[in-house]
Amino acid sequence: MAKAPSAHAPAPAAAAAPHHELSKEQLRAIFRSMLLQRTVDNRGFQLNRQGKIPFAAGSEGHEAVQAGTGMAFQRGRDLLFPYYRDVGLCMASGFPTIEVFYSLFARAKDNGGGRQFPSHLTKKSAGIYSFSSIIAGHMTHAVGAAYALKYRNEHDRVAICTFGEGATSEGEWHEAMNFAGVQRLPIVFVCENNQWAISTPQEKQMAVKDVAIKAAGYGMEGVIIDGFDPIAVYDAVTTAREKAVSGGGPTLIEAKCYRFLSHTTDDDDRTYRSKEEVESHRKDDPVPRFERWLVEHGIVSPADVEALKKDVLREVNECTDAAEAEPYPQASELYTNLVEGAWEPWQ
Ligand SMILES: Cc1ncc(C[n+]2csc(CCOP(=O)(O)OP(=O)(O)O)c2C)c(N)n1
């Protein structure tokens, strides 16, 4: 198992000898996912500041954990239970970029009909379950689905459930972990530990240093990895997935990363943490770090990198324009899919 002590580990040492090899195409795909996530993130903040969209959640610093997990997710087979910071993970798992923008712009074509909280994605055909704004609320959904997979003897499928370290002090988190441990469910838990839960730092959230040690209380293995290293993430999630499909039960992976931006476009992180702290983590920024590693190992050339960045920007520009040109939902659709029948509360 690839392990690293902290998010500050030097350039992917773990990448040198992963248990699961990645092809050059897969490594390039992971890098493209990371670039796409960052570009979509920046676009969300820009559109919000331009007054075009009401809200976006930033995920800068989470690219490696999300792209690595997305590569380990088996499309058409596994079930994904992401949380609101996982737009990158959803895209890396098969969620179309254009649909992210339908959601951000709250257009009628959005899977939630343009009436869902922006960035709260869902796509049944991709196995991506609806995000919960209630912290840890999706954990019990995830273990319920994993229980169904086990009950139906669908042995080659797992549920992957992600969350922040703040979620681990919610009651529902513990209930879900306990049930998964007792039932030895085919589920992989991935904690994206970015060290902050809005303005609450990790040390005020929990009395232990690592989320991973909480796994012992539920009879499952806890693993700490460098969440800035997408190869270590892929390796850990794939290992845990293999264990789950072979009846070995759940694993709790703690990927140590950092949140570079404010919690969302509604938050101002300057009110609770210093610029120096944020900058001290920027030196390990997973996107340029992985770019350097790929170039040094001859996976991509500097010209390839430029071409990829250009292509990602083109995709994001096209999706922005196409989504913006779409109509809003009709007011008459307000209760569609919410209440059965033709119920209209104003009558
Ligand atoms: C049950 C519940 N309590 C509080 C909130 C308000 N809230 C929204 S996001 C958040 C922080 C969660 O932090 P963490 O789980 O570490 O994830 P992160 O946002 O850092 O990725 C809180 C407290 C909520 N949405 N639900």
C-alpha cells in the first residue's frame, strides 16, 4: 500500500512503486481530470463574481484525490456517493462537463431541473447518487446501497463514499461506519481531509491526529495516504476496492490534502486563517507537482502539457457558453418530481 505521512510529502515517492500500474494513457487521463477540475473551479468563482451564478464550491487542492479516486471507480459497475466538493470526482467518474454548467447556471436541462442547490450533482445512469447538503447524510445511503449489493450477491461491485474530516464528527458518520463494519460491506470510504471544516480547523473538530485511526473502532482497516499524490490515491482505492469485492469488507482511506480556496463563493477564508498558512501548502500544489512528475518521467512533454491545458480551456469555454444559452426552468415546473400528482399549493 502506498502511504505517505502528510500532504507535504515530496514529489510522489509513492508513485515510484505502486501496487497497481497505470498506463501512460491513464496517467494522462488523470492529469487531464485534474486540469479540468481546476479550470471548472476557477470558472465557477469567476461566474459568481460576475453575478451570473449564485454559488460555487471550490475544490482547489482536492484534484489528486478526486482524479485518483475517479480512475479507480469502475464505470457501469460501481456506485458513487460523493459530497458537495466532489465535482471533479464526478467528472472523473463519467459525469459530463456540460451538465456541471447546467447545474451552476440552474438551467432547465440540469438533472435536478435547475432547482437543485448548484454543484449538487446526480446521474443515475453513471451510478452517481445525489449529493447531500446535510453533512454525512449520504453515508447511510452509501452503506444501504452497499448492503443491497451484498444482499443481491453482486460480488463485482462496490460503493465508494467520500466526505471531509468534518463529517467524521457527525452521528450519522459513526452509524454508517458501524453498520458497514458489522456487516462487512463492499464499500470504500475516502476521507478528503483538507484540514478545515469551513472555519473549524481539524484540531477543534476531533481529539485525534488522524481520521484513519477511527477505523479501528469499526473493525476495519484505516489507511493514510498523501492526498496530493493521485497515483497513491488510485493505488489505495484500487487495493481497498479489490479487498471489498473479495469479501474483505470496508476500508477507511484518509487522503491528506488542503483546501486552497474559501469554503464556497459565500465564504471569506481571510477571516479565520492566515495567508501564510495557505501559501505554505501551495508549494505542494498537486496540479503543478503532478505536471512536473509527468514531464520528468517522459509521460508528457511540455508541449503536450500546453496542448492539454488549451484543450481543457476550450471545453470549459464551450460548456460555459452552451449552458448560459439554455433557458431557465418554467415556474410552472416548480413542483415537478417533488410531489405526486398535480398538486399546486397556491390553489
Ligand atoms: C449536519 C450539518 N451540519 C452543519 C452543516 C454546515 N456545514 C456545511 S459544510 C460544513 C463543513 C464540512 O466540513 P468537511 O466535512 O471537513 O468538508 P469540507 O467542506 O472541508 O470539504 C458545515 C459544518 C451542514 N451542512 N450539515
